[in-house]
Amino acid sequence: MKLTYRPFELQLKHRFTIAKFSRTATPLMLLQLEHERYTGYGEASMVPYMGESVEIATAFLNQVDVSRFTYPFNYPEIIAYLDSLAPGNPAIKAAIDIALHDLEGKLRQQPCWQLLGSNPALMPATSITLGIDTPDVLAQKVSEAEGFKFIKVKLGSDNDKQLITTIRSLTEVPLYVDANQGWTDREQSLDLIYWLQEQGVQLIEQPMPKTDVDGNAWLTERSPIPIIGDEAVQRLPDVEKVAGVYHGINVKLMKSAGIYEAQQMIIKARKLGLKVLIGCMSETSCATLAAAALAPQCDWADLDGPFLTSNNPFAAPAFKDGRYVLNDAPGLGLSL
């Protein structure tokens, strides 16, 4: 097996601002695993607040012995091996995992969604995310979101109500909200949640800091809207820890170290009675299609990466009526 990789800077259509960060681009690592005339594609999206970088990813890949990846792939063994090389680094581990799944689909001549046991008919509609911005820019973003069944709004600033009011003046599309740990007062947060319910908000991600377990649990117990853990839920062991703290979890391949562990997180969440949102970072079609293969096993989807970027090196995934359309091409179904 042969591993090749290259850094890539993914440009965003608009400056992307959340409660504590702002950026116009995201560093990626795009990689390929070649085996028996087939090539599997993978992607690491290294958003700055997660602590990974091109330099860190390169150093990690230089430690990887690809001769250990023998077909048929033993994913539990592979992820244990990758974890043994260095703690953390979930995005570059996800890139390897995604490439292996793409490669496996091509070796078996089956689409990844079929290998994972997904039913394309159960594909949830995906939301498109609007970062914190001025009213004029928000109006432009809302116009670009035409065709989506849900809009996700980034909150956690001092003008949360103004942002929602501005968007509500432009569209009646149901909303998701992500506070990115930006709320700190329980009572004020609960009052805002009830107001958001009146505005058609369907779910709220990570309202308070992930370290404030009691505060998030207090809100979850009283909220009329599902509260979803995001930053508080990174990998599989975290799922059991947040049962009772949130109504559900946000699974992202760049947090879970790839497709294999993401599916294990979904299975674990179901056993614990938790709802599941599958989300993404700033991503190309590669990582997005990897997550879309699991999306039919989830309650909600927030897979908008290719729609928020301007230099996607792959063809845009098939999309109709606000949903991704899974095809029968082997592997991820990715087109260059």
C-alpha cells in the first residue's frame, strides 16, 4: 500500500465567525491510499481551535506504517494503532480512516453507505450554517441558502436576539442554533431558549461551556428544545459521559477520528436514548460524502461544507430537495 498526501487551504465564501473564533480559510490535509490499482481518498480538516495543523499532521503521517493496513481492514485494530502513535490528532486519523473506507468500497465494488448499513431513503435534510455577521451580510447568506430546509445560526455573542430577528425578517425556514459554549448564565439562557422556541428553533448545540456540566444538565432538564452536546463530545468514551447532560450528541468525523468510531458513537448513543446530529467542519466533498454515508442513521444532519467554500477540489455531491443523494458508485462516490 502507498500513502501520499498534500496540504490544501480551503477558502470560505464568507468570513466565518462563531462565539470565540473567526476565519476566512481552513487548512486541510488531503491524502490518498493506493492498493491493487485502486485509490482511496481521505481528508483532514484542521480548524484552528481543535489544535491540529499541517505541521502536526505531517509529523504524524511520517510515523504511520501503512504496511499494517492489510485488507480486509480491521478498523478497531487500525484506530488502536493510530492512537498508540500519538494522543489527539483526530482529524488526520480521520483522513486515514476515510481513505481506507473509500478504498474498501472500491475493492468490494460497493458504496460506503451500503458497507455501513445505511438506508438512503432515510437521509435527513441538511442545514446550512450562517456565521455571526452584520445584517447586510446575513441577508446575502440567507439568499444563498435558498433550497435548504433548515438554517443553522451561530449565536453566543451579545446580539443573539438581533441576529435571529434579522434572519426571521428574511425567511421562515426552521432554524438550528449553535452557541459554541457562548452562554454563561443559566436563567438568561433558559429565557432565551423559550424565546428561540417561538422563533421556530428546532435544536440548540452546546449552549454553555463544556466544562459546565451542571449548567448544561440544568438547561437540558428544563429546555423545550433539544439540547445537543458538541464540544463536550469528541470520541466514543465521551458518549456515556454526557448521557443525562444533553438530549443528544453532535458526531463529527474530524472529532471521532473517522467513520468507524463515528458509527460506534451513533450505536452507543442509541443505546443510551440520545438523539444524534451528524455535523462537519469546513470540508470538501470528500469528508462530506464520508459523513453523508452515515447520515441516514442519524436524526439530523448539518453537512454544509461544500456549500460554504469556494475552491472545493472535488465535484459537488449530488443534492436534491435539501438532502444529499447517495449513489451506487463504489466507495465514497467521489468525483475529481
